[in-house]
Amino acid sequence: MEGNTKMEWWKNACVYQVYPKSFQDSNDDGIGDINGIHMRLPYLKKLGAKIIWITPMYTSPQNDNGYDIADYYNIDRLFGTMEDFDLMLEEAHLLGLKIMMDIVVNHTSTQHAWFQDILINKEKSSYYDYYIIKPGKNGNPPNNWESMFGGIGWEPLFDDYYYLHVFDKTQADLNWESESLRQDIYKMMHFWLKKGVDGFRLDVINLISKQQDFQDDSMSSPKGKRFYANGPRMHEFLKEMHEQVFKHYPCVSVGEMMSMDPQKAIDYTHPNNNEVDMIFSFQHLKVDYKDGDRWTKGQPNIKEMINILDHWQKSVNDGGGWNSLVWINHDQPRVVSRFGNEHKYHKVSAKMLATAMHLLKGTPYIYQGEEIGMLNAGFKSIDSYKDVESINIYQKRLDAGEEVSKIMEGIAYQSRDNGRTPMQWTDELGSGFSNKKPWLAIGERKDITVKDALIDEDSIFYHYQKLIQLRENNEILVYGDYNRLLVDHDYIWCYTRAYNGELWYVMNYFKDETITCDLPLPKGSTIEKIILSNYEDSDVTVIRKRIRPFESIVYKLK
Ligand code: ISL
Ligand code: CA
């Protein structure tokens, strides 16, 4: 196996994603902030996470919760000050925690000074080539490309000129063809790395190179995507970024990417290619869309999900790339609501999902609240939702004449606000998040709290803590080969990890009914001991035949 066998500080670490707006409010304005994160660093330390990825906190009008950056060099007042940030960073480092900044370089807010300068100076602006600006065609936009958030992807700028926005119309796409734009971006990255941050999560990074003929598209959805995802100069730009920025620091980089497959992931993450350390891909999180439509709830196809994850493990590992291991982020519904069980098997299913992901090869990510099994928001009315994407989709479907109850069913299931409701620290009013009305309502299941999780020795929290420790203390989890057994089962995912003569056996069952199944052991091996499970077990020497709802076991074999 060539490629990713080298030891790196981020390979046995677990990343914890903080969505600052919803994590901890320190000054009772209903909005989470930097001092709130600072306060909770000991909690993250207790959990065992090594790297804290914080979603954007730069100056921003917050139309897309900070993914619309107006000033890369400053902290938004909502979250505090640069001094607060510096103190938080210092404290994190004292505790041995690393900070990963989220950086958005595919687009800026239309309030960014570069864009504002164009509004004033038009073609004469020195930033004119920083954005993608094209003349319209007979009073229509330059082509038919659509926005990911619904509707046309172009907005009038001045005279007959339009600018491209792949996301909201207040998020103008940057023109990476411009050498001076690229230099300005690298300069800004140096600013944060010199401050001492430990790495970057690069938002939608594989969209930065657009095919330059800007032709109409009738094939991809949204229209245009195939002309800008993994575009022609993508590898060149990432290599340049690596050469000019990453290479000079002991930092980690993770690229958020769409339209991915394992081969592309290998190309982006193979250490010999000098691009990024790892990427996010979300293929396995689309298996519950009904007929491919994200906004219509279907039955999750577990078999397909396991097959996808299995395929990524095998291919990316063999090709010398590196995987990120992810169930949820701030754009996704809660995983227990989706693939687990919200009621009777809440705890066991949450633990099973955690084990299935954390025993794989790659770097695991935990999204705030995942470690206590937080669930979807459960909001009933569109007024409770704040996300620009949910609101746009609601309007779009309403205009198309769809029934409100149908639309709301889809939004309740897929809205990005499911993952964005405030962190539930306690069961007091405000959930220990804030004493004021939070910017986004607290989820319906207020009984799931950090306070309870810390008291209960058998909680989901402590299960995650064990998983993190296992990875830290066992090289087999970091470097060991992955191999699937019992290929083709609809609900059981069985795999081994093997390293230096050691062999671990992982069984996860994704259903709420007891079944019997002959679990195969690799030839010539027997069980030495149980390393982790989510049920009390008396017999540790034989492999179970009766498999209980959402059961999960990790054995060490001999
Ligand atoms: O939200 C989505 C559905 O899961 C995705 O289509 C998402 O828009 C895409 O993964 C890109 O996400 C990132 O960039 C967006 C921002 O709104 C997201 O929050 C961010 O994670 C634009 O900056
Ligand atoms: Ca606050």
C-alpha cells in the first residue's frame, strides 16, 4: 500500500465541529459566541477531541450564517472580538487542543470591500476581475446556470452585466483565474496561520475552477454544476495553495467537495500530490432521498449506504488517499433521527452509529450534539426555520403549487436547521445555551442534555469518549487495513481491521428487530475479548448468533 502510511499528528485525532452561533452564548443575546466556546473548551477536552473546527466567524451580514464573508481579517461583532479569539486560541493550545478555521474562498459576501468597489467604480475597479462578471444575452442572464439554493445563478450588477452566484445572491463567486485574487487569498491564509491556527476546512473548494466558456447546461442539477465542480484548473490551484501556504506550517487541510468519487478523492489527498490532507464527501448521506429528491423523505436504503462507505474505504485506502469519517455536519439532519431510532433504541442506535464510523480508517468528525445523540429540530411551522436554503425551497415549492403539508414534511426531514438548533447543555429553560430567546428555537427533544450524559456512566457521551481513546491508543485503527465480511447483508456491516499481526472484528447492525445470523469469522481465528459493545454481554468467547436491535460489537481476535 503506497501513499498514506506516514504518521501525521492529525491521523489519530478526532475533529469536533463547533457551529458557534448555536454552541454557547456567553453574554445572553441569544447567539453563541467565542467566549462561549472558550468556556466549553474543558468539556471538549474531557470528550477527547483534538481538533476543534469552528464554522466561519468572520465579519458577515450572516445571510448564510457566516459563509458569506465580508471581511476575512476580522471577527464578526456577533461572536466577539479578535482579542476574544486570540484568548480562546491561546487557551485551546494550553489544553492541547488545535483550532481549525473554516474558510470560504469560492465566494464572498456582496458586502465585501472588493465587491463594493466594483459597485462604485464598475469596469475601472481594480477588483473588477475578482468576480465572475459577464454581459447578459438580450436582457437575459449570460447562461442558464442555477443556484444551489434555488433559482437562477446570476444577478444583475450594473448596465447589462451580471455576476455569478452558485449559492445565495449575496454570495458572489470569486474569479480564481485572476492571479492577484489568488495572491490576496493566500496572503489572508498566512495571516491566520501566523496567528497560530492549526489548519483550514476549505468550504466548497472544488468549485473554484470554472470552465471558462460558460455554456448553457441541460444535464446537471443544479444546471451548470458539471462545468464548475472539479473544474479544469482545480489541481493546479490546490497545488499552488499548498506550495505557497500549507507547506510552510504544520497545518491540516480538509476540503469540502461535491460531485466526488473515490478516485477523485485519491487525486486530491494523496500525499505525493501536495494538495489537501483529506476531503469531505457526502455520497452516503443521500440514501434516504425519495427518487433522488432531497426534499422528499424516503426510507433509508441502508444496504446502499454500507456499500458506498465500504467502497470508499477500500478504494481510497488502497489508492493511498485519506478519508474523513462523517455522519453529520451543520448542513445535515441529525444522524440518529435519520438512520437510528429516536425513542426506544435512542442510546443503543446512537452508539452503534458512532462505532460503525469511528472504527473505520480515516479521520473521524463529531458534530456538536452528536456526542449526546441530539435529534432533529421537530419544528412544525416554516416560521420556526431560519436557514436561507429552507426558506427558498419552501417558497419555490409553494409557487409550484405544492401542498403546504407536503412541503413541510420535506423541510422537517432535510432542513439544515435540524443540525443547527442550540446545543442542549441542561434541561433548564434555554437549555443552558442562553438565558435569552435563542436565535433559532431549541429542538423539541429537550430531554437530551450534556448534564444527564455526564452523570450517566453508560451514556452516548462516554461511548464517544471511549472511541476517541481507542483511536489514540491503537495504531490498528489509524493504519490498519480494512476488510469487509458478510458482503451483501441488508442491515449488517461486518468488517475487520488488521495491523502488524493484530486483528479486530467490528459488527454493526442497522435495524430495530432481533434477528439470527451466522456471523463469519476470518479463517483460523477465534475471539480473544470484547473491546467495545452497546449491550451488556456475559458471553465474550463465542460470536453471537442472536443479534439484538442496533447491536454493535468490537472483538479482538486471535
Ligand atoms: O447544504 C447542502 C446540503 O447538504 C449542500 O448542498 C451545501 O450547500 C454544500 O455542501 C456546500 O456547503 C457549504 O457551502 C455553503 C454553505 O451554505 C454551507 O453551510 C457550507 O457547508 C455555501 O458557502
Ligand atoms: Ca452571545
